[in-house]
Amino acid sequence: MGETLDSIFGDGTSKRLHAGQLDKITLEAIRKYTNPDNKPSGHFTGRCMACHSNYLWDDAAAYGCNFCDGFYTTAHLDPKIVPNAGHTLTPEQEKYNKLSEEEAKRSQGRWNS
């Protein structure tokens, strides 16, 4: 798979995806393209959290997406729950994700200093 998000959906799509600037229609089209079977995505699932692709690289402390150029440090991170289309998170799952994200931000600061 030598395709990239920009080569399929247009130059700059990857940058706009990671900046949170894509509309729901485009996000859904990307998800249908990269994850037609609607499999779980996010940390520890084998699929990118941003574009849902399984075209990943990884090492001991990080993983990245070859499709959308996403990069995620995973050292000392708890998994984040990412719902598939048509599903919503329970309040308990939302709380878990918020705590996980807060810890990830604290960890990121420790690793970057």
C-alpha cells in the first residue's frame, strides 16, 4: 500500500485532519476508505486513531501512520477508547478517555523536556 491520505483525498488533507479542520462528510469518507469493516481504531488496536488506517509503523515508544502521517508516543499511555461509527461512548468511557488524555499530555511534557 503506497497510497497516502493526500494522494487519495487531495494535498493538505492530512494536515487538515490532524488540525481538526475536516468536515464530517470527508471524515466519514476517509473512514470508509481506510476501515470498510468498521474495526476498532486507536492506541493498541493496530489502526490509526486519526484516519483508522492499518498502514502503521511502530517501535517500542511510538507508532505512526504511513497513510496520514500521524505520530503517537505510546510509552506509558493507557489505551484510549475510540468508538466506531454509529456508537457513542458511555459517560464512564468518556471520563476514562479524559483521564487518559490528561496523563498523555503530562507524559508528553516529561518526555520532551
